[in-house]
Amino acid sequence: MRVTLLGCGASTGVPMIGCDCEVCTSSDPKNKRTRVSILIEINGMNLLVDTSPDMRAQALANNIRRVDAIIYTHEHADHTHGMDDIRSFNYLKNDSMPIYGDARTLTALESRFGYIFQQKPQTIWYRASVIPNIIPDGDIQPFSVLGVDVVAFKQQHGRSTSLGFRFGDFAYSTDVDQLSDTAFEALRGVKVWVVDCLRYTESMTHSTVERTLGWIKKVKPELAVLTHMDHQLDYSRLLSELPSGVVPGYDNMMIEI
């Protein structure tokens, strides 16, 4: 399995529009963060998790020419509003795109992008086209994506929820501020964990550096990679502060599992 962090930034991205802080004006390319998304290459499949508003640029930066299915963590704009660019992958595969999400997420997407959910057009380039698949509700929910086994687990995300996903020895937990005992059970024995870490200070919907390090100490993965980072977090400074086996993510980072 290979995982590529297509983007690891907060909902605003880094740099933020109009911000002159040290991180936003940094020349370090690892401080340039597009909105969060990952690509998982497994069993001959390319599985995309979320369609960020930066999806087109992310696909070009990583020479992604095929996506077999898309899995959604939740419905927030920074995870979904690149959805129209699915059209390019429709064209390349000459078919509709299977997408997976919980009922709430798919309902929200159909409300915003109703034309994509219509019957496949005769000319596939005419508009994006998807085939929705509902991930059943449950604190821990196994399901299959084109023959690939996935386990979804519910995460608290402020007043809402998101889904974390486990693919064998790899797990992905973005957009989370609290994890239940059930979620920790789903994470038991995971070797590589990409996990939410917005900033040093408290947030109503995301984890802090201190809280995430506490989670990592409990889960004990061989490698933990921080994601969904805002402009409080300078890559080099954060790297120097983290314990062994924990690193900040950066756009286009590849992890072999």
C-alpha cells in the first residue's frame, strides 16, 4: 500500500489569504498546505479520500491519471468542493465514479451538486457523474470499496461527526476533536496513522498538538503523521518538538506501508 498526502492544510489552506505571519510568508515548501485529501494505492486500486477544492492542482502535482473510487470523511466544503473536477476522471475512465459516504454526507452532496447525481450523460465529458454508495451508520462499520476492505469509525467533529477510515495497517483520522473508546478500539494495532492536528491552541472542532500527541501515545503506531495543520504550525519548528515516530505531514508526502 502507498499513501500520498495530497494536502495537509486547514480549511483556509496555508498561506491564508491576506496573512503576513511567519508561516504564511515562509519560503519553506513544506509550509505550503493545500486542503486535506489523500490517495491510497492498494490492491491495484486508486482510492481518493475527499475531493478538496484543490483537487485539480493536487492531481496535477502528483500525476494522478486514474481514480477508481472516492470515499468521503464528511460533507464540509474543504473536503468536498472539488467535486466537479471528478469530470476529468470520468473522462479518463469513460464511466461514472463510485463515491462512498454516510447518509448525511451523500444527502448534502446531492443538495449542492445535484447535476452530478443524475443519470450518466451520453457524452461523459458533458458533466461529472457519480454512483453513490452509502456507508451504513455505526460506531465501527466494515464495508468494501471495489473489493478493498475498509473499516469506518465515527469521530466527534465539534457538534457534528466525521468518519475515520482504516485500511489494514493504515488509518486516517482527519477533522476530529474527540475520539471515543470505540474509535480507539478500531485503531488498535495500526502501524501508520495520519491524524488531525490543527494547531497549538484549542479549537471547537479539531485537535491540538498536545491532545493529538496524547492519542498517539495511546494508539502506539510505528509512525504517526500530523495533518489538517493551520498557519500556527511551522514545519521545521514542529518537527523539532515532536517525539520519535511522529512527524508533520506535508503536501505530496508519500508513505509506503
